[in-house]
Amino acid sequence: MWILDLIILALIIVCAVGAITIKDLLGTAILLGAYSFMMCVLWAIMGAVDVAFTEASVGAGVSTVFFVAAIFRTTRRTRD
Amino acid sequence: MKKLALIVAILCGAILIFATSEFPEWGDPKAPANLHVSPHYIKYSVKETGVPNIVTSVLADYRGFDTMFETTVIFCAGLSCFLLLRIFNEQTEEQGVYYRHMPTGIVIHFKRDDVDIRDKDFELIDSKLVPYDLIIKTVGRVMIPFIQIFGLYVIAHGDFSPGGGFQGGVILAASIILLAITFNLKTAISKINEKTLGVLSALGVFIYAGIGCLCLLLKGHFLDYGKLAKILPVGPIKARALGMLGVEIGVGIAVMAVMIIIYINIASEGKHHEGL
């Protein structure tokens, strides 16, 4: 079981670092969604099912849509 | 400067990681967080509230005041999004409207804005929209009712299983957002218009606060659902469960309306004419 934990934690760190280094903002939004989903899986493993449910619906679902909508209306490339 | 910031960030991170070694073990029954009120909730919450899901009973009953202001925060987020982004005068740079003739797939561009074709063969589309896709539309049409039923289930079943007002409200909002993405924004707004959404978001908070005030009127404390037994044909324990259900419904309505308001305003830059 701890191997699964370790894999998911590694994926979370990869997603988080990728989200702040990638220049393409659409990719960043997708990576943040993946990050939220991995957090959701981790919480479900730890037994906090209510938190996992909230993370899956709010973090991975709706906030990703909000980011994509904001990128659609602004620009896809970061300046810095 | 950038190097200095990096050093500070790494130092702070190192201190935080070092501090986690002082944390109690995961699931340790002697951890400070597990000694104060948790044993009471675990032992008595089912007996006192009649709700099998301890998380719901803590969120909606023991810590009901907290959840009420969380709902208010969500409401304020929707309100500020509306006030910041919404544009009411629509004379700015309108390029006319686009209609697609469904049987042939030909797109017609009207230079005037006031064209309104209500024919089964013609469909209003966005100017930046991708080509017609039968699969996406059919999948969206098939999925939306099931998503909505699942959202209602999550709200209504929050007392017994994971879920509740927040999650159910977000799922209901997601179904409307899916409608706005697969068809277009005007279709979604024609199903649930802006005024209704504004009223619903305030109504959700009102239901929550109203149940609390009802308890005050029945000579209890604020959000003391047990006092609702005086007007409901059930005992005080069942009344607490029913009060929680009412509160969850209020939260669900508010969250659903606010999420749709935020999406519509962001996706259309506040103009409400065409979106993602």
C-alpha cells in the first residue's frame, strides 16, 4: 500500500512543479486538474472520503473549467 | 534578487519539512486533535443527531455556524464576479450573428444583430466556435440528465454517505456548464436565466439563515435544529437530521447558482452573448 502512496505523491510533486514551470497556460490548467485529482485519490486512500469528493468536484472539475474559460478570454502564453 | 528569493523559499520549505517530523503519527489516537472533541463526536453523534455520516453532522450541525459563513463566502464570490465582470451596454463591437443551416452545414453570417430565426433547421452559433460535432452534442445531451440526477442524489444522500450540499451543488452546476460547452452559452442561459441564478444564489443563503432564525423563534439557539421538533411531526433527534437536510439543500442551491454565475461571466467576458 505504501508503494501506491509513494507513486501518487511523486505524481503530485511532478504535476505541481510542472504547473509552475510550463509556459503554456492551458497545459498548466490541465496539470493543476491532474494535481487536484491525485490529491483526491490520496485523500480517498487516507479515508477522508468527504474531502476527496469535494476535491474531485471543485478542484479537479469546476476550477479547471474556470481556468480554461479565463485562458480562452485572455492569452495562452505567459509573459515571464 | 531572484536568487535571494529562491534561497528564502528553499529555507522556508526546509524548515516546514523539518517541522513535520514533530507531527504526531498519522491516525495516532493520542494526537492532540483526537483528544479534545473528536471522541465525543465519534461516540455520540449518531445518537444525538440521527445522522450516520459523522462528517455531515459535524459540518452541518455541531459546526453549522461555520458552514453558514462558508456559504456566505461563496455567495460573495459570485456577487463580486458579477459586479466586476458583467457588462450591460452591448453596443460595443458587435459583429452580427451566425446561424448554421443544420441539414447542409452552411453557416450564414448576418451583419445586423437583431436577426432572430426560430426554425428547427437553423441553429444559432458562436463566431469563434469549432465546427459542428454530432458526437459531442449527443454525448452532452445524454449525459446531462444523469449528471443532474447524481447531483440531486449527492445532496439528498449527504446525511448517509460522502457528499452534501457543496459537492452536489457543484455537480449540478457542472451539468449546466456542460450544456454551455457542448451547445452554446445562449442555450444554457435560455434554460436558466441570469435573474433566476441571482435569486437562487441568495435563496440558498436565505434558506440556511432562515432555518437558523426559525430555531431562534422556537426558543432555541441559532441553528439548534432540535427545536424544529415543535413544528415538525417528528422527535428532536429526527428533527436535527431533517434540519441538516434543509441546510444542505440551501447550500446546494447557493453553490450551484454561484458556480454558473462565475462560469458565465468569465467565459463571455460579462457580455453573456457567446462563450467557450
